[in-house]
Amino acid sequence: PEPEAAPSPPVADGDALGVEVAISPIVGGARVEVSTEKVRSFRVVKPTPIAIAQGLADAWCQVVGRVPFTVTDVAVEDGDLVVMVQDGETETTGRAPVSEGWSQAVPRAVGRAGGLVGAVPAPLAVNS
């Protein structure tokens, strides 16, 4: 899958994902942003499926306060975007229908693979 030609709107059901996600093409790559009401993180990545999925995973993990994981594969199988991730020795897979559009399928597949869908953002530390 390649980045879309125009910026994608934030995923419509941010409440279901637990975060808002936006993926926008830029010269030479893509900008992947994950945000909540209080925290925002973005990555500028190469325009490859694995780089976009990894950037999304890294930004999402930062927003929710989780240790990042490694995206090992991205493919389209039977009409689904399939993302495989490895967290230590555990490998998991997330799927989402491509028929929803890339801007919906990418965050759903990455979030499902990494166990991030609905993850509660970590409380912000306050310096005293």
C-alpha cells in the first residue's frame, strides 16, 4: 500500500481507537501523527508500507506510554491489510478491511497487531 494522494482525515472513530490518527503524504515520504486531547506525536517516514506502519506504531506507543514494538511485515491478503509485529519473542497479527480505505485500514491493522486499540494514554508527569 502506498500513501494516499491527499492528506487523510483523522480516523473517524477516535473513541474506538483511543487516539486520533492522521497520515499525510509529504515530499519524499509521509507524516504520521497520533494524538489525544493532551498528547501528540508524529513521525516523518519513507513512503513504504512498513515505514508508515512502524512510524504509526512508534508514535502511538509514545502517546499511550508503551514500549515500542517492531513491525515485521505489511501485506494485503483476501481484501485485508495485514500487519505483523514482534514484541520481544511474541509475534502478533492485526487485520483490517482495505474496503474501509487506507486511512482507516492502516491504523486499525497496526493497532490490533500491537494491542493498542483502546489503550489508555499514560498520565502526564508533572514536574514540581
